[in-house]
Amino acid sequence: LTSVLSIERVILGGRADFSAKKNGKYYFSYDVQINNARDTDVEVVGHLWEVVDSTGKRHTIAEGDGVGGNYASRMRTLAAGDAFRTQGQLISPTPEANAQGTYRVLIRGENGLETEIETRTDYMGLSAKKSVTHVPNFVADPNFS
């Protein structure tokens, strides 16, 4: 299912689709586009992907420096108005879950000052059932954001 969210004029759009079931776990492929709608450069310096399964349990799938996914730990600078895409994989122990990707972004101001923000996808419903168009929100923890 698709998600779009804008924070500080850094826009993330993403989707995740079921790809396989292996060893009792459900694998989903994600595709995220990060857009810099600012007038100055930004740099993606970190990532965190979390899945909340259908029992309400939270799982950290990936966390670290850089963009993550197919970019691994590489940082990525985006000029004003630029965008790029990254892909990766999410894993859930249940066939339905919710996922959210958070990216740490360094904003470079015209005056030389740098500010780090967190920008993220909105919640993405994951479902191993191809016919499902809406996944209930299993996020039981109000601090999950």
C-alpha cells in the first residue's frame, strides 16, 4: 500500500508489496522516493525501519547510517528540487502488519548552519493477501511515530 508524508519540505513517498513467505516469515519489498522540495541541499544520513505485527509487537528491521536498502550505509546528498529512490526488504512474523521508515536528514542552510531532522513515510499496511486493499492499523503503542 502507498504512503506519502512531508516534513520540513522533505517529501517521502513509499509503497510495500508482498514478495515471499520463507521459514514462517513474510517478506515485503519496499520502494521509497525521497524528494527535496527545499531551496537548499539536504543529505540523508540515517535510516530506521520498524514493523508492528498483527499482535502489536514492534520489530526493528533495519537501522543505521546512510540511506539503507540498496544504498546500504552510503549517505546521499540531494540538491534543491532533486529526488531519488531506494528499495529494500521488510520482514514480518505475521501476514499482516504496519511498517514505517524514518530517515535522518541533514538540512544545509544558506548561512552555513546545519539542522538534522527526522522525516518518515506514513504508516504502510503490509498484507500477504494480494486482494487486500486496506490493512487495519495494528500500531498499539501511541509512541510509535
